[in-house]
Amino acid sequence: MKRALAVLIVIATAAVATQAFTQNFPLPSLKPAPTQPIPFSHKIHAGDNKIECLYCHFGADKSPVANIPPVEVCMGCHKIVAADKPNIQKLTEYYTKGEPIPWIQVHVLPQHVKFNHKRHVKAGVACQECHGPVQEMAVVRQVNSLKMGWCISCHRARLDDPKFPTTMDCVVCHH
Ligand code: HEC
Ligand code: HEC
Ligand code: HEC
Ligand code: HEC
Ligand code: HEC
């Protein structure tokens, strides 16, 4: 009985919270883009040189995590391409030492939330719907709040999708 009441209170609070979340506030102040150990530009790679997102983020259509490419992927080109440039020499140093590049994470969901790239990518949701026009960004940054209201507003709009119906079940998104 006590437990049932506790659950009800959580749900009631969340319902109010969801309402508040879904109203069209101007974007909450998102973190500014971090300064990365190597100034990697998506504009140069995914824009100007049209390298596919999945060439580097090869987990995105196969697993929950999109993954950041290991330095070996970079060296496939940079053993030759722009090898004389200081930033490529820095890159090569990580490679020869066998050290991973300490990239700073841009998007971070709280621990209690489950997210799955594969499910979204397989359902045809474009990277840009969630991450914005990354191919135009010299420095990648977060453009959507990643708040519950943001997730829910898309899920709500696609509940009756004939091929990829979404869900509003709490346990689908929460541990
Ligand atoms: C040549 C490899 C490469 C390609 C191609 C590439 N990325 Fe990336 N991506 C990276 C690296 C390296 C990082 C980590 C450094 C950074 O944040 O800039 C990154 C970071 C990101 C992040 C931020 C990750 C975080 O920490 O939250 C997103 C989102 C992203 N990429 C999306 C994309 C999308 C969308 C495309 C295609 C339009 C794409 N990337 C193409 C290498 C690549
Ligand atoms: C439905 C929204 C959505 C779509 C579509 C999406 N992402 Fe993400 N992405 C997220 C969220 C949310 C996170 C943060 C995940 C976390 O903190 O656990 C994230 C994190 C990332 C990261 C950081 C590493 C990781 O896996 O946590 C990369 C890189 C990334 N996304 C790339 C991509 C690429 C490339 C595509 C398209 C192939 C894509 N994403 C499609 C929402 C999305
Ligand atoms: C498929 C080939 C390819 C891959 C893979 C690739 N790059 Fe590049 N990268 C390029 C090209 C092409 C340029 C533009 C070179 C130029 O303008 O002279 C470039 C430019 C750069 C530059 C700017 C160099 C300068 O100072 O002018 C940096 C830094 C860089 N890449 C880092 C990376 C990192 C880090 C990775 C791995 C996450 C990576 N690249 C993966 C092809 C690639
Ligand atoms: C732009 C639309 C969109 C956004 C934004 C979005 N989703 Fe989804 N979500 C989908 C679609 C489409 C599916 C696939 C449904 C299917 O495969 O039937 C899905 C599926 C899922 C699933 C798998 C459901 C299952 O039954 O296992 C989870 C978990 C999920 N989303 C969590 C999230 C979270 C957490 C966020 C916010 C951080 C989010 N989604 C944001 C459209 C979206
Ligand atoms: C589509 C995915 C999704 C669904 C479905 C979902 N949530 Fe969430 N929820 C999130 C995300 C993402 C966050 C973390 C971001 C935030 O705090 O808004 C969150 C945060 C929360 C929080 C913490 C808020 C805070 O301020 O820390 C509570 C409580 C919560 N959800 C309860 C619920 C309940 C109850 C349900 C079912 C009625 C539900 N959620 C359904 C994605 C979802």
C-alpha cells in the first residue's frame, strides 16, 4: 500500500513535470562546446570531405552507443593526409604511444535514463534530428536539451507509426 502510494506520487509529479517540460521554453542554457585535445572539425570531415557519419561512429546502427572512433580510424587517412600539420603530428603522437585521445563528452544523459542509438537509427530518425547540422559545425555542440519533455514530444507524435511505433512507458526509458 505504502509502495503503491509512493509510485503514484512519482507518476503524478512526473506528469506535472512533463507538462512543464513540454512547454516551449527558449532553450535552457546549454553547456558551451568543450575545448577538445585536438581541434577536430566535423565541417572539414563530414561536410567538405563528405565522410559518412557511420564511417567513424560505427556503433550507431549496431548498438546502443554511437562511439567515438579510435585513433586508428584517423590514421587510416592521416598517415598521409596533412601529415606535416602540427595538429596531425599531435594526433600521430597519441597513435605511436598507443594512447587513446582524451575527448571530452559533449552529450550526457543522467544514469537513470536508457538510450539506444540502434533503435532510433533503424527507425530512420536522422542523426541531425537530434544532433543538429553537425556537418556544418567546426566544433560540435549540443543543440537540443535532451530533457524528458524533448524525448516525449517526439515519441508522442509517433505512437501510431505503422512501422516503428514509439512508447511512453516509463520503464522503457528508465532503469
Ligand atoms: C572522421 C571521423 C568522424 C566523422 C566522419 C564524423 N564524426 Fe562525429 N565525432 C568524431 C570525433 C573524433 C568526435 C569527438 C570530438 C568532438 O567532440 O569533436 C565526434 C563527436 C561527435 C558528437 C558528439 C559526441 C559527444 O561527446 O556527445 C556527435 C553528436 C557527432 N560526432 C555526430 C556526428 C555526425 C552526425 C556525423 C555525420 C554528419 C559525424 N559525427 C561524423 C569523429 C567523426
Ligand atoms: C533520437 C535522438 C538521437 C539520434 C537519432 C542520434 N543520436 Fe547520438 N546521441 C543522442 C543522445 C540522447 C546521446 C547521449 C547519450 C548518453 O549520454 O547516453 C547521444 C550521443 C551520441 C554520441 C556520443 C557517444 C555515445 O554514443 O554516447 C555520438 C558520437 C553520437 N550520439 C552520434 C550520433 C550519430 C552519428 C547519429 C546518426 C547515425 C546519432 N548520434 C543519432 C541522441 C540521438
Ligand atoms: C577518410 C579520411 C579522413 C579520416 C578518417 C580522418 N581525417 Fe582528418 N582530415 C581529412 C582531410 C581530407 C582533411 C583536410 C586536409 C587539408 O585541408 O589539407 C583533414 C583535416 C584534419 C585536421 C586539420 C589539419 C590542419 O591543421 O589543417 C585535423 C586536426 C584532423 N583532420 C583530425 C582528424 C582526427 C582526429 C581524425 C579521427 C577521429 C580524422 N582526422 C580522421 C581526412 C580524414
Ligand atoms: C525525433 C524523434 C525521437 C526522439 C527525439 C527520441 N526518440 Fe526514442 N524513439 C523514436 C523512434 C522512432 C523509436 C523506434 C520505435 C520502434 O523501433 O518501434 C524510438 C525508440 C526508443 C526506445 C526503444 C523503445 C523500446 O521499445 O525498446 C527508447 C528506450 C527510446 N526511444 C528512448 C529515447 C530517449 C531517452 C530519448 C531522449 C533522450 C528519445 N528516445 C528521443 C523517436 C525518438
Ligand atoms: C522517451 C523516454 C522517456 C520516457 C518514456 C519517460 N522518461 Fe522520465 N526522463 C527521461 C529523460 C531523458 C530524463 C532526464 C532528463 C530530464 O531530467 O528531463 C528523465 C527524467 C525523469 C525524472 C527525473 C526528473 C528530474 O528532475 O531529475 C523522473 C522523476 C522521471 N523522468 C519520471 C518518469 C515517469 C514517471 C515516466 C512515465 C510516466 C517517464 N519518466 C517516462 C526520459 C523518459
